[in-house]
Amino acid sequence: SFDICASCVSKNGLHRHPLTHLKPSFERPLCIYPESIAKTLRNRFLCHQERVLFQYCVPPVNRPQTRARWLYHEVYSASRSLSTSLCRTFGLIVGDVVAIIGENSPEWMISDFACFFGGFISVAQTLGMDAAQLQDKLNNSGAKVLICSSSEASRLSQTVLVPMLVFESVQWSDSISLPESAWMPLVIRPPSSPCTFTY
């Protein structure tokens, strides 16, 4: 139970790669510097593919059709698909800023992971923020796109000037379901690169 996989720094379990370098956990370095956040996340997702990553105990009242359970490999696929879609649909490039507004949800998590995999900078915005104040923050951060829930989109659509991608929309469903063959390559950015801005 003390074996750690040196490839992904996880305990021996549902790994999807050869376990050729196992070492006791007490020999593991206290601080591990990954090549990039995206690579570390990918390794974790591949190790725990069939485990549950997100599950609602009680589905949200305002979204009864929400999927209640997400496995690691499903979130990984959706995140890689979304990062590709953000590039192709909105023309984002590495280092561009993506603003995200919404409740704690799988959609939020997928959006944030997509930013890591695509090399974008995610900017979390406050739910229910005044539209004029939000637009000011979007301008200051240089956000190229806003990802948000449908309730936020309807409230902000007349004021916010950046393109929106709405969680519950058909465009969202298409964006998170691209086949693996269509995914763009994983963006490897050095650890010193900015990945998240907080206001």
C-alpha cells in the first residue's frame, strides 16, 4: 500500500500505463516539480479513469436534467474537447484569457481543466455580479470569451461584449463531445507561466 507510481505520483491502482517504476512512498521526494500542470493533470486522469470524480448527492433544483455522476475519463474527454473547441470556435491561442461564471458544477470544473489543457488563463468571476462591473473586469483581464450558466447568460447578454459559451446550450454539448482524433495536442507550458487570475 506504500508503492507510488513514479510516472504519475499516484498510489498503485487503476493505472492505464505500465507500472515500471515503483518506489516506496518514504523514498518519494517531498516536492515534485512537474513539467506542466496540464501534463500532471493528464497523468492523474489516466490513472483513475473509472473512478468517480464528481457526483451530486441531490441534483440541482434549477437543473433537474443535470447529469449526476462524472467519471475521471469523462471529465478528461470533455475538457480536452472543450479546449479544442475554444481554439477552433473562438480563435483562442495559448495565453488567452477565459472568464468563467457559474455555480460549483461539473461544467465549471470541465471549463477550468480545459483552460489548463489548452494553455489558456482562467479567470473566475463572481456569480451574480453587476453586469457593468463584470464588463469592466473582463476588459481589465483581457478575456476573449466568457463561459457561464444559462441564467447568467440571459442576465448578462445585453451588457457583456465578449462572446459567450453557455453551459446548458447545444453549442456546449457539441464542444465537449469531440472525438479524441479531433483533439488538439496538449499544451505544455512551464510551471512559471500564469494559469489562473483571481479578482
